[in-house]
Amino acid sequence: MKFTEAIKTCYSKSFTCSGRASRSEYWYFGLFLFLVPVLFYAIVAFLIFITRDQYGRPNDNLVGIWTFLFMMFFLISLPAIFCCHIRRLHDIGKSGWYYLWALIPYVGGLIFLYWAVEKGEEKDNEYGPNPLAKKQCYEDGTKLMRDRESVKGESVYTPRKTALKEDIVRPTQHTSSASTNLPPELPKARATPPSIPATTYYVAIDGKQVGPMFIQQVMNLIMEGKITPNTLIWKEGLPDWALAETFQELNTSFNENKI
């Protein structure tokens, strides 16, 4: 963890004792808390030096303002300092109550210093995952994640060589032809309905094939007497020639012709 990241993390978790804090987070934050007072006193000393009166006395108002600002910084940082200590103990697998050891004069501070420099547990513990566990990048480069496997009741992070099918985000494939991305065109609506298909007839008159003819033309020939019930007629769909009297659509014309 970097210096600025450690500062942001500690202040964002000023009231969060749960979780773990790595050594880098803990000591970077400690370095920040050390540098701020040093820089503060350096600025105050410089301002006192340039604002002193002719007798060498400092400006009391200036000293009071800077003292107030430092106290505000300390009060704001106090919860972050306390919670960072607790999370550091969690990182080595110890309860936050071990922080009370620091209250023992002389010895307590040395004990806590040893814990502060101790390496955190690499596997997950009861306080959370390892803050230094690196995210594993899948081969397709589309997703970052950590896989957790259970080993003998203990949960550890292990990288997976290949991503599962449901984890892979497939890139959108583009085709060079724009027509493949368009839906098929709908048939254009007709302004009028299509014409009804008419049946055509062929008639054997005087040994000759006459046609094709529509049914009205056949009826006219019946009225003229050129087609009799025994005349051979063929129309679409028939396997062979048939007598005219077998066509039901022509019976009316034959009956009218008899009258």
C-alpha cells in the first residue's frame, strides 16, 4: 500500500475497528502522524521568528491560532489512530483487547511494537481477508477477481489459472458487412388484394384441342351447341380427359341449353 493510500484508508476507517490493517498501512500512517507535528512546529517557529516584536517577544495571537489548529488535527486523528491499532492486531490474528497491553509501563510499549512489526497472516482469519492478497487477472483480461477455496476448514486465496465460462465477458463481435446486422425486410403491403387464380380448360372440338379457355368461354360454347355433354374436356388438376357432363360447374349451362 502506498503512502497516500494508507492515509486515506485510515481516515476513511476512523470509526471502523473491524477488518485488518497491513504493516505498510500502519507504518505509513504512523510516518504521516510523525511528519505533521514536525512540519507544524517548523512553520510555527518560522512565523514566530518573523513576527516577533522589537523586544523579541512572539505574537501571542499567532501562537494561539496554530496551537488550536494542531489540537483540532490531533482530535480528528485520534479515532483513526485507535482503530488503526486495532486492525493491526487483527492482521496478526489477535483480538483488539490486546491493545490494553500497551498500557503497561515500559514493557507494554515494547510488546506492542513487536506486534506492530510482525508480518500479518497470509491466509484469511476470523477478522477478514488478507489485505495484501493480490487480485488475479484472467487470461482474457476482462475480469479481476479472487478465488477462495476451503482447505481443512481454513479459507485461503488461491489464483485460478483459467476463468469459468460464466466469468468470462465475451467481447462484441463486429462484422464487416452491415447487412448481417439488419433484420430482413418486411414484405410491402399491397394496395389491392391479388387476383383470384382462374381455372383454365381445354376442349376437344372436331378432334382438335382448343384452349386454354376460361369457364365463361366454355359456357358460351355450350350455349352455341359446340360443346355437348359427351365432349371431352380437361382442366388443371385432372389426370386425364373427362366428359363435359361430369363437370358440376357446367351442369347449369347444359340445363339452360336444353330449355
